[in-house]
Amino acid sequence: MTMLQCGARSLDLTEPRVMGILNVTPDSFSDGGDFVSVARALEHAEAMVAEGAAIIDVGGESTRPGAEPVAEALEIERVVPVIEALAARISVPISIDTSKPGVMRAAASAGAGLINDIAALRAPEALAVAAETGLPVCLMHMQGQPRTMQQQPHYEDVVADVIRFLRSRITACEQVGIPRHRLLVDPGFGFGKRLAHNLSLLARLEQLTELRLPLVVGLSRKSMLGALTGREVRDRVAAGVAATSIALAHGAAIIRTHDVAAAVDAVRVFTAVAEVKHQVATGSSAILNQG
Ligand code: 8Y4
């Protein structure tokens, strides 16, 4: 479980790692997939790797609440040229953020090393195609669909519900030949959850470690941070680092974020403290052994 094989590349999970978010959705300058978009995406990815990102998550469809779905062919047009460019220019694994089997297959051929699916392979054929790629998969919990998920989120017990859902998806994966050692899990902060649900998940995140799989968390810039601080998206970095530190203390293995440098600093502080904790627990500290 410490080394995750991501296609031709591997991800060392002996310490928590940072996943940098690379959006290749259209903006006012370009519409994704064209030369200018690919060049800008590559530059952004290289900057995140320089800041310490251990994996880059490429997404061609906005999954924000209320966002409209994108056709499969368009999503492939946007992400494939970027993945090919990244595979040639950076050495860290590349993750594909998609729920569509056709995009998973095209991304894997282009050099992607991990499938990050907010729908946890519930789309028709997604389980079979993900199995076919042989790539690891991050299974994320989401209640409802992106367009409507924030309308009436409801849970009996959010943590128990998320764990039950993830267990059922892990079983579904195993049944199609995706072994456990290729799986990661994510509670899906903000996906069909009210503030109280998100806070419960963060407070009780450690319970998800009972699944015995690497725990991925995405908190960066999300609305829960806006609700807690009253700040706009661009001013949520400090709140994100605070939330990240809590997630790390509760067992997170991968932090998915826009703000890589800040998250890497949080991981460094956490790792140094965790090392001392381990030394005290095993009686191996040189300082403790002085007397
Ligand atoms: C500002 C910017 C406010 C972005 C909100 C957002 C997760 C994920 C997303 C996650 C995993 C997002 C694709 C939502 N969130 N994948 N994807 N975990 N594994 N919203 O939490 O970033 S997109």
C-alpha cells in the first residue's frame, strides 16, 4: 500500500502527498485542447510540481454545483492533448478527473496514471473500462448529481453513510477485477453535503481509515471554507491549510488542492511532528535516550 503503481509511474505514499488541480475547462482566453490552452496548462502543472505536487489531477468538466455536463468527445478533446504534453514533460503521475468511461480510456492511452472519479465508477460501463485500464481509482462519495446535489442533502449519519457507500463501491470494483490495492477513497467534501455534514466528516475523518485504503481529501477553496470565514474563493488559502492540517492529523494520505505550496508546507510540518510522535511511541528518540 506504500507504493501505488500509476501506470508506468509510481506514487510513494509512505508520507502524505499533494495532488495539484489542473483545470482545462474553457476560459476567456482559450477553449481547451488548443495550442494556447495546452501551453498554459503545461506551465501551470510545471509550477505545481516545482512547488512539491506529487501528482497532477487533470479535469475537463466543471463539477461545481449547478455546472452543466460536457459531451464526452469535447471532454476528450480538452484533456488528451494536455495529458500527452504532461506525460512528455513532467515525471509525476497524472490523474484524470472524469466520470466518463470514454474519457478514462482515452486518458489512460494518453499517459494518465490514475482515475479520479467523483461518481465512484457508477456510470454505465465505468467499472469495466476502469478495470480494463489497469489503473488505480479514487472512489469519491457524492450524494445526488453535480447539477442538483446541493438542493436537499440528507443523511441518517453522514460518516456512516459515506463509509457504507464507499464499502459498496470497493466491493463493486473487486467484482470486476479491480483489486483493493488499486483503490483510494474520498469522502467528497461539498458533494451533496451541507456545512454541518462537511464538518462532521472532517471531525470524524479518522473513521474512514477503517476502510484501510489511502484517504484522499479535497477541501481547497470550497464553500464550507467560505461559510466558516466569510471569505471569497481567492482568499480561502489559510482556511484551506487549517482544514488540511486537520485532515492530515486524521489520516489523510493525499491532499487535492489548487494551493500546492501552502499544502506542501502543511504536510512538512505534519510529517516532522508525526516523526517525533513515532519516535516517542517506539522509544527510539536520541533525545529521549540521552539519560
Ligand atoms: C472553488 C474551486 C470552489 C473549486 C470549489 C471548487 C474533489 C474532486 C472536485 C474532491 C476528489 C472543486 C474533481 C470540486 N472535488 N476529486 N474533484 N475529491 N477526489 N470545487 O474533493 O474543486 S471538483
